[in-house]
Amino acid sequence: MTLNVPPSEHRSAVTSELLDEITAWKPHERIGAFRAWLRGSLSLVHLHVLTILESEGPVSMKRLAEALDVSVASATGIVDRMAERGLVERRSLDTDRGSSW
């Protein structure tokens, strides 16, 4: 199984949209938006995962767990939540034994 970030076109579009929106806000609007954003959004762990994937490309769950210094079970939970939000994609490899991801 490998993890991958969504296509770069998607990331670029989301990044541009986010930057356009943020720069249009007044400072007091940004404060409220950041509070709301941080409540249900990216954590530092999520940013770390995305950075690892962007730097190394697709990685196995075991490799990701090692890079994050967590158990494979913890890495799986992190990735599952990120996948639900469309931040990463899980792909099965032909070498995976019985994996349904």
C-alpha cells in the first residue's frame, strides 16, 4: 500500500483559492477564520504527513509511521482521517497481501 497526495493540479487550485480568500480578509476577519480553521482542519501532524509525501512521493504505511515516529496503527488512524477529507489517497500495491485499500 502506498500513500499519495492528490494530483498537483488539485493542490494548486486549492492553494490559489485559499490564498485569494485569505488575502481579501481584514485582520480581525483572519483571526476568526483561523480559529475556525484550526478547530477542524489541518494539524501539525497532517502538515508533516503532507510534507513527507511531497518530499518522498508515495510511501508505505510502515515508512510513514517510521518518519512520524508513531506506530503503524497510529499512522493508519491519521491517514484514514486525512483520506476522509481528501487530503491523501491510499493505494494498494500488487505486493500487498490481501489489502483492500
